Amino acid sequence: MTRAGGGVALRYAPAILLGRAARVAARLRKPGGGSAVPGLVVNRIAPGFLPSVLRGFRDGLVVVTGSSGKSTTTKMLVALLEAHGRRVFTNPSTANISQGLSSALLERVRLNGTIDADLAVLEMDEGHGALIAPRLSPRLVVLTNVMTDQIDRFFDSERVVALLRKIADRATEAVVSNGDDAMLEELVAELPAGVRVERFGVSAGVLAEQPRGLGSTRTSASRVSHGTRVEAARGRTATIEVGGTALTVTLPARGVHYAVDAAAAMAAARELLGEAFDPELAAETIATLAPVFARGEITTVRGAQGGAVEVEFVLVQNPASFQLNVDALDAGIDQVLVAMGSDVRDPGYFWPVDVRRIGRARIVSGSKASELALLLAYQGVEIDALEPDIPTAIDAFLALPEPASGLKTIIFTADPMRRTRAHLGLRS
Amino acid sequence: MRAILQFFPQRLDVNGDAQNALVLAQRARWAGIDVDLVAVLPGDRPPAEAPAAIVIGSSVDSELPALRAELVGFATALSDWVAAGVPLLAVGTGFELLSHGIQLGTAAADFIEGFGVFPGRAQPLPARASGELVADVREGRIVGFENHARGFVVPDDASAFGAVVRGTGNDSRSEGSRTGSAIGTHLHGPVLAKNPVLADAMLTAAFGDRYGADSHEATRVDSFAAAARGAILAQLDLPIG
């Protein structure tokens, strides 16, 4: 691979310096904020900056995309590659748009336009990914699934597939794809000749245990036979077969979707590392991962009286993840707070979710609390209190006596999650 | 026990529209009326006994031909039931297929014939309509979410479901269609939960004086609905009604 000569790449130096200045200015205005602004500045001044830097990695670029599971899969793949000694550049999952990505690159880029890492693993949502894909040449693209998701922007699954196709078509070596997703199977069947397709998926037994399937818009008729396959998933323990070796993997949190994400990451790591891939090391690495964001994260926070309280955070971002997470709740769970915020434009979208397992919600919160309360109440979930204000709701919830069974559990969408973390002084 | 029919919940619940049948069933139960919430599946035969109420939700566009094929066997029964005064709520593509038809593109061949319960036809909008939709209908001011690429041409204003206050609906002026006991609308999702006045009108049409909306449960849930509507209207800077 030829690397861009310094003379060529240095043309971005002024833009890089300006972007950094914008970053400093943004931070001065709003501490901790303004993460997309510097990228915006650079993209405006030097639109070629992003593709140019992303072409400069010795071992190439990997793009992870799909409707859900992107963040977890990306984090797992990065950890696997790092465990195998690779230096990886990745984007923070909150910055999966081109401005955010350029901002993240600015943090690390040298003035000659290169980054001190062997390869880049980037999470991209299908919309922005498809927009910048024509200017990228990823070595490998990972496709997680197609869910009827993000109604505001894409509406139906066909449009999601069309966007994913734009990204997958750019793969130069291989596409790692979910073999249980019928729409992805149709997509990979039409990839250009010469691009390898590696599949991951679950066994027939694992699929049969999911009362509502795995959340894909359409599930393939048959299970993957060649590839990386989840053979069993119980609580936080999964058995994943990788290249003929059955591995016992401890997942970062409960739920078969984490097992599928781990299978995706392992299939991608194996594809990238070839002979160097060490299955045992991979299993150990996954076991040491902290949960991505808040999904299933158990943490100890200060209670209203200053005492320590253990809570479980469950982040739900679409109906499929809401359903999977509700199904994974312990039966008879005692204390649950559910919150929906301004990130959900159309709460009606969540009505197909069967929420009855929640049983009783101590508090319903967030700016969309009343709409969420309607959904819960019509399915017979008891509601003790409605408190749209997150800090007030969180304080009242933490002040409840120790739960009779299970942990205090907070199920929230992205906006109340950020407000909760900010209120509790947790890193986000 | 009277049935509340929920059509093809696997295909017609993309936006939670099919759950309006749950809303009707729960409100009837809270009023002390025994009802069966019955999911109608493709290939089923229409029940011999007329149902208490019918809910037909919306599919994604690519499933329109399949949905039409599955509805064919119910077309006569649906027309008969509406003629007999059975309340029906149809949303999105379900509404469109019960009209005279759907103009998909500009070519004459891009037309899907409907079942003719509602007068008028669906045709493409200049741009996708996505956001809050507020309309004034006979029962009052109703609020919901719309997300569709086609509008609807009504033969006359009298056959529209209501007048648009905010959003697009049929054509930024009128919204949906009403014929006898049948309502067709672009309001996705749990429109009956958010606007209990509509649910109560349907249940009164179904059960007459036996139905009352003053149960403890309905009162509590309707306070959530009032708060949700209030928040949306306040955000749009609109009066409550």
C-alpha cells in the first residue's frame, strides 16, 4: 500500500489547525461540549480531509453499520484487535456523523494528515454512512441487521437496505454479515464479485428460545452453517463457535443480542487477523469488556441521603431493543423506573412492544412520560407515579427502600439516559 | 362475547396502529363490558357474527400488493359491516386500500384498486409528511403523528374526517375520510389512546348506553392522554381545543 506523501497530505495542515482552534473555542464556550463544531469547520474548509485521513491507515478501514448493535459490535471488535496488538483508531459512538468523525480524527491526526494507528474501525449509522461511503474504500464492512427502525428518517426497511447497500458496495475485500437477517442475505447476494462474504448468526436452538425472534425485519429461513455461530446463550454466558472451535464467552450484559454482537465482532476480527486470530484470547477479551454506554450497566451511585445505591441502567433505542431488554428482565422485578425523552419523536412507534413483564413501574419519567404511561397502562402495567423531570424522578426512585427482589432498574431512551448520567455525575 | 377485530397485527403494526384495538378492548373492559380482542390473520375467513369494532393499521409500502391480496377475502364483509354501522378505524395504507384506490406514481398503470369503503383516492404528496398532525373533527381537536408520502383526494369536504390545524393530512387542508361509522386517517400509532374522545365515540356506536367512560382506570389513563396532548399542543403553540 502506498502512503500519501507528506507534501500531498500537508495541504490539510491549515484546516487541521483551524479545526483545532475551533475545538478550543467550542470548549471555552461550553465546557465538555461542541464536539461536532470543529469537524464542521474542517469539513467546510477541506471537504477532502475525512476520506484522505481514512485512506491513510496501513491495515485499512473497517466500517460497522446496520440498524442496531453497531456500538457494541464496534467496541468489541476494537477490543479484539487491540488484544491482538493492533493499534486502532475508532470513533466515539456518540459521534457517528461526519462532523463528529472529523472532530474525532482531529484529536489524533498529525499535521501531515496521518494518524498513528494501524487501522480504523468506525461505527456509522446507515444514513450518514451512505452519504460519505462513495468517498471511502473500506477493506471490510460489518452489517449487523435491518430492523424497522428510526422511523423519522428512513421509515421503511427497504430504504435502510438501500443505504446499507451503498456502504457495503464500497468494501474492497470482505463483508461480514448477519446470516439470520433475510434482507442482508439478499443484499450480500448482489455484492460485486471478488468480495468475500463471511456470515455470523445463531443456531436453530437459540432462535427457537427467542419468543419474538431476534428483531430483524425478516429472519432468514435457514441458519448459518459456515461462519461464526452462537450455539447457546444463557444470561451472561454464551457459547460461540468460531472457525470450528466452541468458545465459552462471558458477555458484558445479559441478552442474546450481545452474543450476536460478539459473534459479529469475532467473525470480523478473524477475517482481519487471519492466522494471527487467537480464539482463546478473543473469548478472554470479550469477558473483560465494560458494557457499551448504559445498556445493562450495573453501577453504584450516591443516593438522596448520600448512601451508596446499586442500580442497573438499561438503554433502549428502538422497539426491538426495548422488547429484548424487557424480555430479559427478571420475573417479578420489584423496582423499575421507565423514562422516554425528546429523542423519541413518535412514541407510537413503541406500542408494538409487549411491556407486560415490567409489571409495575414505580415512576414513569422523561419529556414523553405521559405518552409512555399510556403505553404501559393500556397493557396493564401498574404505574405508581408520573414525574417528567428526570432529576426529581431519579432522586425519588433512589430514595425508595431496598427492592424486595432484583436491582433498582432504570429503563430509558437516550435523552433521559444523558440527563440521568449528568444528574448523577457519571461519565457519559 | 363481542369481538374487537385487529387486522393482521404482524403486518399492520409498524407504527403501533394495530394497538388501537387494544385501546378499544381495554376501555370496554374497564366499563364492565366483556369483549374479545381478536387478531385476524391472513387467510382467515370473516367471522359470521358482526364484530363490535374493527381496527386496520398501516403496512410499509412494499407490502401493499400482499396486503391487498390478503384483504380481498374480507372486502365484502367489511363493506357490509360498515353499512350496518360497525365502527371501523383504518390507518395509513389500510385506509388507502379501503378507498377507491392508490395512485403510486404518475403513470396510469401505477394504480392499485381499493375496496371502495371510503370515497376518494390516495395520491403522492409533493414531499413526505412526517411530524405532528392536529385536526379538528366532529368529536373535538385530535392530535397525533403522521408519516406518509401520499395524500388523499376527497370528493367533497363533507366526506373528510376533519380539518387540518397543523401538519399535512390529506392535502394540508382536510384530513382523512369519514363515511358512516368508518374513519380513515393518516394518524399513526395509538390515536385512540391519545384521543380517548374518538375511542369513546366508537365504543358508544358499538355498545350504546352500556358503555361509559367514567371508570377509575379510564379516568386515570385519560389524564395521561390529556397531558400528552397538552404537551404536543403547547409545543406547537396551539390552544387545546
